[in-house]
Amino acid sequence: MSDQLILVNDDGAQLNAKVEMHDLGLILHSRSGKDRNREYRAALELLLTRLDDAQIGYRIYVDSLRVQGDALADRELFFDQNAPVVVRFNEIVRAMNAGKASHGAWKRLLIATPGTGPSELKAAIELQRRLSAGELRKVQPRHIHSAVRKLLDGGDAPNFAPSREYDALTDTGIPLAPKKVFGLALEEALGIGAHPRHFSAGWGQICFELLEEAGLWIVPKTAGNARPKASQKVLASKLADFVPTEEERSWIEGNPKIVSHLKRERAAGLAKEKRAAFMAEHKRLFCEDCQFDPIEKYGPEAGSACIEVHHHQTHVANMQPGHKTSMEDLKCLCANCHRVLHRKLALGLHFG
């Protein structure tokens, strides 16, 4: 069986790569010369991504003409299937060139997908229409909250694979797959069957923006994950009129969203007004978390500098444009407790 596929990326551009259906799965033809299958890498990474999205298991074998008579087990390529796609590609290329002086050959591959029929496989690989920004923005916080409840109650979004790079944390710190949450919300908002290629997920994308506006925290799964380029752009725009301390910069590194929190805390007059209101009510300044009284220990002039003001009650993600902070939104904390809460915010472990 041979049925050539037209491989189109998420932006709608056709790739210069030859991919065919095969009795066992898919064939990706080799790259050679100046023109033949020049987008081999983009094609393989796209195939792996779409198989991941469709939760289709696969194994990869060298399928060059000279080895086609060998048993499949003798030509299987081994790599970490849980690694990011770009890492998997490099591992596959190293495996296909193992023991050879040259490491530049990108050979014909058989991507076997046992248990998956040709129609299901073809549907997973071929491009589905990406929804417009207007359609995606029909997702409201109530749709996202409904999706979260469904997942917490044991439901699933079977069209979406578990997250590999990010978690969407609930207000109690439970991690959920961002695409699963948004996919379910999209289905409820638009009345459709949502699929991974209907939208993109990542910093700077509408998916993450709306999840955060609904009160979820998006955090990298591990500190070792490299931040995507889109996140660098988001962070750069947030930092345009904000100069963080070195300590704050380390918090921001894990989650650009904390910049909004820090900027709002520094708003002119807020800290002064909160301290005055707190003094009027309690007749002294102290930490509302650990009860430490720095004025008693250091005196009124030095001690008052130890009490800082923290946005506590209204989550920055839930503040609408023009939101006016009330004194109930703020909390007086000693410097140590304040730093601990900011560290938790950066890690998505603190929500109020």
C-alpha cells in the first residue's frame, strides 16, 4: 500500500518532504541533493508532534533500500520518546548514523504505528483548520472552570495528549494539562469536537492568556526546561518599563506572569496607604503571617522598613482593566515572608 500525503505545517505551508502511507504506518523519504526533501527535519518533527497530539504510539526503523531485507528488530532506532521533539530528532539522527564517520545522512524511515488504522492515522497527520483568534476568544472563564471541574472529577479530554512541557495549576496547586483544559473549554464554548491543531499553546498564545485570565497558573514542568522563544518576547515586553532586582529576576525566569504582580505591588502610594491603614487599625506594624514585630526589635525608624506590602486577596490574573486595589487586597508582611510568597508565586504554589 502506498498513498502519498501532502504534509502542511500549522501555518498552512506545504513542506518539501515526501511522506507516504504504508501498511505498517508511515514512510518518510530520505533527504539528498539540493532539492529532494529539503525540509526533512521539519517534516519528521511535525510527524512526531502530531502523533503525540493524537496519542498514537509508534516505533521508528531505518528503511533504506539496502536494509529492507533485514528484520525490523535489527534496524529499529532507539530514542527517548518522552524528550522534547527537537531532542528526539537529534537522537534519531545519531542512531541512524551510529558507527559511521558521517553524521549528516538523513535516511528513509519507516514510522510504524501498530494498532492504528490508516484512516485514523491520516486524520492525525493531515492539517485541521486552525481556529481564528475571534473563535478562540469565545472561551470564557466559566468554560475553563467547567473544564477544570470535569478533569478534577476524573473526566478526560481524549483528543489531547498529556502535557510534556507545562502544567496549568489550579488554585489548590493541582497540575492539569493546559491543552486538555483549553480543549474541553473550547468544545463547550463552540459546540465542536476540539483537536490539538485547532490552537497553539505556549507563552504569548491565546490559550495560555485565557487560562491565566481564568485564574490558572502556567508553569514549566521542570526548572531545566528551556523557555520557548515566544516566552522570551512576552517577558521582554513585560520588562520594558520594569527593572527587577536580581532576586526578582530569578523568580521571573520560571514564570513571566509574576512581573505583573511585582509591578502592581510597586504602584505609587499603595504601600504607604496600606501601612497607614494598618497602623490606624492595629496601632503598630507587624507581619500578618509570622507575627514578627520589627519595630519592637529594631526601633520605629529601621523597623518600619522591614514591613512590606503584598497583593493578597485579588489575584492579579483576575484584575480587570481599571481595577482599583482596595486595602483588603493587600497584606503587611515581613521581608522574609514576602520573599517566600513571591518564590511560591513564581513556582505556582501560592494563589492568594
